[in-house]
Amino acid sequence: MFTFASIVVKLNQVYLSLGSNVGNRSEQLAKATDFLKEKGEVKRISSVYETEAWGNTNQPSFLNLVLQMMTNFEAINFMKELLLIEEKMGRIRQNKWESRNIDIDILYFNNEIIDENELKIPHPYIHERKFVLEPLVEIAPDFVHPLLKLSSIEMLKACSGSLKVKRLSHV
């Protein structure tokens, strides 16, 4: 008689925002998406959107997308994995809101609320960024922000951001 241990793996639903404004932006988004597939199962990917830079506006426009994935990493460890992907892709962090070949932000991690120095979930600027909200609405219009208690589509309707967001195509 054999006894096998049961292993329960918790899968976490994560929404990520990806952006690039240096080099071949489309290629950078595709490469980052491929790296993310090594960290879990990518379930949905929005279209690609082109947007003027936010924060520091004196830089090239961005290509952005939002994706939903499932992963067995816990939030802080997943964030470390994202930073490693950015580093592997050649991102060097010097100044806030600077040009970058890749930027990967956690928007939501399940419905968790995390307020640590190195990790804030939900992402604190979701409701202010049309370049996040438009692709998010495309793949998760009814997902409710755990703090604001507003759906993605409600946040987009209320967003006063003035940056133009243009839908281009799928990755």
C-alpha cells in the first residue's frame, strides 16, 4: 500500500500592465509576455494601445497592454520575478517615469490589498490612467477595485486623464 501526500497549489489571479517606449516597442511587449508565460498561465491579453507618456511627458509615446494570468507565486515573490524579467530584458532604473524598454506593473493580485514599501496592490494609479483602464476594460470590464469598489468600466467613465489612448492591435 502506498500513501501519497496531497499537494495543494493555490493559483492567484493577477492583472498586469505592460508598457514600452524604447526600441522596438511591440517586440518588447511580446518578449515580456513570453517571459510571463514561464511564471504562470496567461489567460487574456488586451489589444495594444499607444499613449503619450504619463508623469514625465518629455519622452517618446508608449505602447501598452494589460494581461490577466494565473500564477502560484505569492504577491511579493511574484513582484521579484517581474523585476527579474525587466532586468533580463535590459531595464535600468534611474529616475521615476523615465523612458524604458519594458515596464511591468501589478494592477491587481486576486482581491488582495497590500500596502508595503516595496509593493502596493492594487496599483495606486489605476483609476487615473486611461492607458491602463482602456485595455483593462477590454479584458475585465466588471472587475471591481477592492478599495474603490468601482468596476473597471466605472473607473474609466470617471477618469479625467487627458492623455490620448489609441487602440492599435493585438500583440
